[in-house]
Amino acid sequence: MTTYPGAGPVIHDPMTLPADDSVNAYTFCVELKGSEWFLQKGKMIAYYGSMEFNGIGHGRLDRLVRTSFHSPLHASDWVVASGSGKMLLADRAFDVNSYDLEEGNLTIRSGNLLAFQPTLALKQSIVPGFLTLIGTGKFVAASNGPVVFMEPPIRVDPQALVGWADCPSPCHHYDHGYMTGLMGGLRALTGLGGASGEEHQFEFVGAGTVLLQSSETLMAEQATGAVPHEPGVPGGGGVPGRPGQQAGSPRLPGQLGDLQRRFGL
Amino acid sequence: MFRLQGSKVLAVDMTGDAVKAKNGSMVAYDGQMAFKKLSGGGEGIRGMVTRRVTGEQMTLMEVKGQGTCWFADRASEINLVNLQGDKLFVESSNLLATDSGLRTGTSFTGLRGASQGNGLFTTTIEGHGQAAIMSDGPAVVLRVSSQYPLTVDPGAYIAHQGNLRQSFQSGVTFRTFMGEGGGEAFQIRFEGDGVVYVQPSERNSIAGDV
């Protein structure tokens, strides 16, 4: 909070702006010296110097994308910033923090990740809607309210979960006593008799860190697309006996999405 | 005398003088205060017509009296700006209060205004005194000088001050239409001498979608 309370606002210029550090709780400054950063579309608010923003599909970035970007579903949401200068990142006046990973892995809600260094590799988590960063480097994430770090074993509210590092992926936990039986079913269905709204949690076990935001307002969900139709992929629909597509009509390459199937063609 | 109480409430100490403030933004006062609606922002008939025509409308009130008056608007962050004869350009929706001695007017912004979804005109404030502008999240104040030009996202821009030239940059290429745009298709470049206020949030604008 450099701006308040003030005799006057702090005026920043490229010399006083920090390099790869927070300007205040809501704004992060990235320094580019001929280097590159991956960046979610539209999160740049201002920059000094000369920079270029290119979509992931840009030909010259092919090599970079091959080594550090492994999530085709999110490709349209991300750009690569290159050039030299200082760039300010922010997201809807949410809290912004940077984190350093060292030979580590961290999984984060896809809407919360703002930017990362290409020394990290981005992959889709097996948990839908989450992304995993692997390697060494810095990344920037937004949260609604400051982030709290917790250690497993812990059960967390799904809406407060920002991400987790090093520990195994979470599992669902339902309050058994509350959810079962006739009364439980009625309560769950109607909310009558007082559903506390906390019957369902994510449960973490093992060694690691869990990141929570101090609010249950979610970041706008980024479209995560559909997981590939493959056997063994959760939600992929490729389960034997419940085929993801109609029997007898194998999916042809170039088929128009799943429109035909939806219309029963 | 403007001062901030916390970052979201503006306190103005008055001794018989007056301030102009956004209509309905008073949250409390002590002492004796009179509130008067200023039709057309106190810019006279010509200013009124200009504002009506340009769509850069703002409803201001004049507060006059003895004591302290507190202003706030939807828990927005408030930033104080000192003007010493220079000109402040600010979106009318981001203006909370000014000294009554400051002159307000409208000016043409061209494509920048269009790209941020705020219309083609902006409000100017001129003279000697203080103004309070609002932002979504605390504003970052960035200096622009001849060796450091600045490029700003139209959705995050709230105000600028000083002797600045602005130009509109468009990065729209054929890739934009293929859904592979850089996400920052529209930018405003500031050159010259002055400061620019940006907020850590982007309003919804057509520039955010390409």
C-alpha cells in the first residue's frame, strides 16, 4: 500500500517500479529484458518500453509453446508478452501475488492464474478447471482477498480453494450423516430443515500446502472446454458400456464438434 | 481542504467555501452544510448543452458551509489530485469531487473513448485546487516523460494530467479474426510530460474481447 495514506500519491516511473514484484496489493510489475512471459489475455493494464503480445498460435513462438505450454484448451486465453520494458498486470482489483516455484509443482484454478515465466511448464490438471505448473520459476495469481496457506490434512470449501502444491490431488468429502437417509435427501433437495451449505468439501491428505482465498466468491470461470474423449480420462465419456459417442458412427476428423450428436443425427 | 479517511472516504474541511461533488455522494457531515444541485455541472447553458449532446453527462451538486463533509461512492478507491494550473482529463463516471474554483468542461477524445466504451468525450478539469477521482482498486500513478512513453490498456485508464499527446494503437491483424489475437488489440500510447492514472481492473469494453 504505497499510495495510502498520503500527502500525495506515489508517482511511479520505470526507474522506481519494482522488477518482477508487487507495486501494491492489486498490481504486479513484470520486467522484460528481451525475455518472455506467458500472460492471460487482457490482464496487462499498462507498460513502458516496447512490447509485443502474440497469441499462442503465433508461428515464431512455436518452440516456446512446445516446451512450456501444454494446454490446448486454454490456448485461446493466453498470450506471450515479449520485448523489453516494464509491464503492469492486474485483474478486476483482486489481490495479486507472485509465487516462486523451485523444482516444484503447483495446481491452481485456471481463472486465478494471471501470468508465468516460460521456465515453468503449464499443464492441464486432471481435476477439471485447474492448471498445473511444473518446474522452476515465478508465476502471478489473483485471489479474491488475501491468500491463506494451510497444511494437509484439511478439508476445504470448494469455492475458497485457489490451489495446492506438492500434495496429491484432493478428493470429494460429503458429510455422510447429513446427506443420507430420507431426511437427509429431503434436506439436500429442498434446503428445508436447514442445509448448512457446507455438506460438501474437498479433502486433502499427504504432505504439501493448500492455498485458500478468504472469500467464497469465485473468479469468473474460464472456459475450460471439454476433456478429450478418451478411455480413462475422467469426464471424457470414453467409458466402456457408456460410449462417448454413438456406436456405429465413429467420430470423423473435421466433424463439426458434437452438434450432430446433440441433434441426434 | 481534501483529505482521505481510509482509502474509500473523502473528508472535506470547509470554512464557508464550496466544493462540487457527484450528486448523492455525501455520506455524512457535521457543522452547517447546504447542498444545491448544479444543473449541467455549473458550466452554464453552453456546457449543459455540450454535455447533453456529447453524452458525457454528470450530475454534480454544490456543497457549501462550515464544518466537515464526507463523500464516498460505492466503496470505490479515491485518489486525490493536485492541480496547479494544469489540466486533468478524467472520465465523468470517475470524478467524485473538485474544488469549486476548478473549471470543468468536456473535450473530444476520439478513438480512445470509443475503445474503452465510455463515449467519444471526456471531462476536463482546469485551474488551481484539488480534485478527487475514483478507481476500482487503488490507482497506480505512472509518470510519462520524453524518454519514457507509456502504453495503457483503454479499460484500465481512468485519468491523465499534464501536457500529454495520446495516440491510439491498434494491434488488430488477421490473427485477431482467427481468434489468435494478442488480447491487447487496442492500446493508448501517451507521449510528452505528465502523469497517467490506471486502475488495477478493466472495465468491460470492446477492447477486452479481442
